[in-house]
Amino acid sequence: MADEEDDIILADLSDEELVEQMFDDLYDGLKEEIEESVNILLERGWQPYDILTKALVGGMTIVGNDFRDGILFVPEVLLAANAMKGGMFILKPLLISTGAPRVGKMVIGTVKGDIHDIGKNLVSMMMEGAGFEVVDLGINNAVDSYLDAIEAEQPDILGMSALLTTTMPYMKVVIDTMVEKGIRDDYIVLVGGAPLNEEFGKAIGADAYCRDAAVAVETAKTFVGRKHNQLAAG
């Protein structure tokens, strides 16, 4: 019965109230409620891109800000991101069929020898929550894995993650190989992981070091915006 009452409440809300409710439901990690609200807005004639940007990205921006400020922590953000994924599962095929614009595209993976993926997964989810298309290569990626993916996907950004001091140097191997092949300047390279710092990011030739998922989103938006402006100016 409780579910039925929830259904009635969501369906009875105005569009504006429903979007506000979706912010709260995302914040609380309520996947079923998000899925239902997405379907309600679609039935009401909302464009998939508007639902993505106004409701889902809007809600995840609040989550990201509170994560950055230490109000929310990793488990809560993972729940919110999982709820977002529920909504995205419904919207993704519709977005593709309508050719809706994306903020940008990112290929991301943990480097060779490293099997840690919680941080990477969090970045992937938060990037999707910010409207990016994300291709996640998983863990233990050798140079060829990254190169094949960027050739196939033509992303704006390559993201690399490492949680071990022993695997950190492999990021430089990937970047040096990109330089050798003359493709380094074609992509924004972001790196992250617990043992890294800004100095290390600069030393290996990355565009930026991102200390957490919220920073990664902000940094990605800045760099992609800059890239698009340069292309427009060019």
C-alpha cells in the first residue's frame, strides 16, 4: 500500500514540484522513485534532454557540491549515483535516438597492475550525473587498452586512476606513448587516486590532477568548455 500511496503522490505533483522531489530522491538514493518520476515526466511530454539536465543533472549537482564540502560521503554518493543510473537507463536510448547534445565524452580506467575501482566508479557515475558520456574500461588497463579506446571512442577526456604507489608511474607510460604517437594534444588527460598529488600530475604531463570525483567533474567541465571555445574561435 505504501508504494501505491507514493505513486499517487508523485503523479499528483506539478512538474516543478516533481523536479524538486527528484532532487530529494536523488540525494536520498531512491532509485525506484527516480525511475517513476522520469517516466511521469516523459508521459507529460518532457524532452529526454530536459529531464536529464533539469532534473537528474540538477539533483546530482547538489550531491556533488555536498560531497565536495564534506556533507555527504562516498557510500551516500554511490547510492545517489545508482539512483541516477536508474533514470539514465530509461533516458539513454531516447537521448541517442533524438541526438541530444552531451557535455562531453570521457574514457576512464584504472591503470595496469591496479585492481582498485571504487574511486574510478565514483568518478564515472558523477561524470554521467553531470551529463557526460562515459566509457569505463574497468581495471588493470595496459597502454594498448587506453589507445584502442580513445581511437574507437574519440573522447574529449582520458581519465586514469591508480590507488597504489607502485602503479602510479604507469600513467606516465601512457602519456609518453600518446606523445610519441603525436596524439597527446588531442585529448584532455585527467588523473586521480589516493597516492597522487598535483605535483605528480604536472610531472607526468597530465592536464590536471583531481583529488576526488566532485573536483573531477568541475575540472572536466572547465577543460571541455575551454576546448569547445578554442574550436569555435579556430
